[in-house]
Amino acid sequence: MRNIALVKPIKTGCWLITLALGSMVVHAAGQERVIVEKALEWQQAVETTLYCTVSVPFLHEVSSHNQAELTTVKPVGSTIKAGELVAEQDGYYLNSEIAVIRTDLELVEAQLKHAKDELARLETLRQSEMVSQSQLSVLLLQVNTYRLNRQRLKQQLQTSEYRLEHLKHYAPFNGQVIQVNASPGERLSPGQRIAQLLPLEKKQLECKVPQDQAPEVTSSEKFEFHLQGEPIFLRDIGVTVETDTQNLTLYFESNGDQYQSLLVGQRFQVSMLKRAENAFQNESITRVPSDAVKLEGNTHQVWAVDGENKVHKVPVRILDTLDSYFVVQSEIQPGDLLVVVGHEGLQVDQDVIPVNKAQS
């Protein structure tokens, strides 16, 4: 009796297992498990090497503002910081000139005050007809003359004080003295050159490009430029053509920290990338795993998984072959899931269970 009692539970358990396996088979038949990878972005471009040099947009000239003796100047090769003294001129004569102007200004102030007081006194007498109009006119002319002399002396004083401040010549930026044009003890004239400074942080990258390519280069949508793998930004294009090479000059921004190691006059290369134009607006160029591409007849196909986990067959046109990828032109967009394992037996609009290859 015990054996008969055990048979019923065993049969019932077997029946439940059979139902579960059947359910799994039906589920598996409807949803195929496939291994997928993402399509990657790929910008097809024609690369051209440009030969470039490092230059500076300008050289700073230190020149005299005064007719004064040069007392000191930094020697050639000196590296200077912004605000550091580069050269200095003697200020004795200019200080004496300023002292004379201030004395003249005090004198004309006194004369103007006296003339104003006298004019006010005579205007009171004029009301009693004790002073003629001509006397008042002469005194009024004196007041205006002293006022104009005061204005002229103030302007002279302001100019001389400005020149006095510029007897000391300070560096406007970090730089290096590359040329000295005057010697200590030399009496300089206004405008005479003292030294020439090379800015160390205001560098400019200049590259040559054939004239026939220059009009297109201005389009940032078509061209990119890279220096040692990093993008650089085009600032301007020259308007003169070299007679021997028929090249134009491209000017690039180079004020960042990554350009500090570049020396003025140094030669280097820049990569110019011209993006390829797609034949159709609804197509893109992507990099897809080679395992995702299958040849069917005369066309290459991939199976793509949409947002509802349904598969669709998409034709692709192979543009290039890489190590484990194809560069293709198709309706595939970067980030789309492509089947790399499990193509066999797939049907269009079939439900699948996508599993990332890295997690499989």
C-alpha cells in the first residue's frame, strides 16, 4: 500500500515538470536568444598632412618717450616676467622741466586771481560811470588770457608727467629680450628703439595649404585639424599666395597650456581631415562588428534589434575593412544593436532576447 501511495505524487511531479519544460520550449520558440554589439560612430575622412611652423603674431618694441640718457637695459637673451623692468632712462632734465612748468602754473594762477579781482572792482565802478567800457574790455582780455595760459600749462604738465612715468620701461607680458638697439649712457631721442621683446605665451601656428583647397577649409562642417591627436582651431586664412608654391597660410589659435612646449621657429605637422559626404541624407557611416555582416546573394546584410526587441534585416554597403570591423554606409545609426551570434533561422519582426557580447 505504501508503494501505491508514493506512485501518485511521483506521477504528479513528472507531469508538472513536463508542463514547465513545454512552456520553456514554447517561450524559446517565440524569443530567440541572440548576442549583440553596438554600431559605433565613424567619421570617414580624407587625411592630409600639413607642414607647419610656430611663430608669434608680433614683436614688442620698447622705445623712448623722451630725449633722455639710457641708464640700464636688460641684455639679449634675458627672460622677463610681465611687469618686470626692461630699461630705464635718466629723469634729471625732465624733472627740472616739470618743476619749471609748476612754477609757471603758480604764477599764472596768481595773475589770473589778481585780474579777476580787478575786473570785479572796476565793474562796480562802471555802474557809477567812473570807468570806461574800454578799460573793462582790456581787463576782461587779460582774465581770458591768463585762463588760457593756465589751461596750456596744465596740459604741458600732464604730458611731461606722462613722459616721466615712461622713463621706466616695463614688460607688458612674459617674454624674452631678443634684440637690444641702444647702449647705457646713450642719449636717446623720442621714438628711438631701445629693445625688442619676444612674447612667450602669444604663439601662433602657421600651416601651408594648396590654394585650391583654401576656400573649402573655412567650412568647419567639412574640415577638422589635429595636432598630436588633439583638435586645434582655425583662426584665419591668409590672403596672399606664395609665388613659388602657390600655397596659402592657415593661422591657428595656440594660447593654451598644451602649446607651451612648442618653441618659436619649430617645425611640426598637423593632420587635416576632410569629412566624406554621404550619398543619401538618410544614411550614415558607421563602424560595425565584422561578425554582424552577412553576405546574402550579392548584397551584405545585418540584423538590427529595435527598441521593442524585434529584429530587422538592413542592407549595408562596405566602405572599408578594419581589424575586426567593417566601415559601412547604411541606415544603421551609432548605438544600434546588431546581432553578431544567432543569425540562423531569424525572421523579420521576430522577438528576440538581446544579450550584450561582453556579458555573454
